[in-house]
Amino acid sequence: MSMILLVDDDVELIESTKHLLESSGYCVVAALNGEDGYRVAKEEHPDLMLLDVMMKHDVEGFEI
């Protein structure tokens, strides 16, 4: 099963996208900021990463 990592600071967007992707058969993991997203990516080795490039945190998508 393909794994997708979602990285976004919008909890509602994460939840709705996660639900949509899981209903299509994907395994989905999520992080609410760039720092956590980077850590999860190193640990989980997702097949695809969808991330917000302009988050309200020190580490944004551009840095990832």
C-alpha cells in the first residue's frame, strides 16, 4: 500500500484530505508543521509528500 505524508498547519484540511485519500486505499500519515513533517518523512519514508509551502512556523514547506 502506498503511503502519503500530509504536512500542513490547517487541521481541517489535513483531516478532510486524509479521509479522502484513505477512502481511496492509501495509508496516510500527517504532521502539522515542517519540522515534524521532516522527522516523519525520515522515519516513515513515504511514497509521496504533500505539503504546504507557506506555513506559520519556523520550518515551512520551502525549507523541507
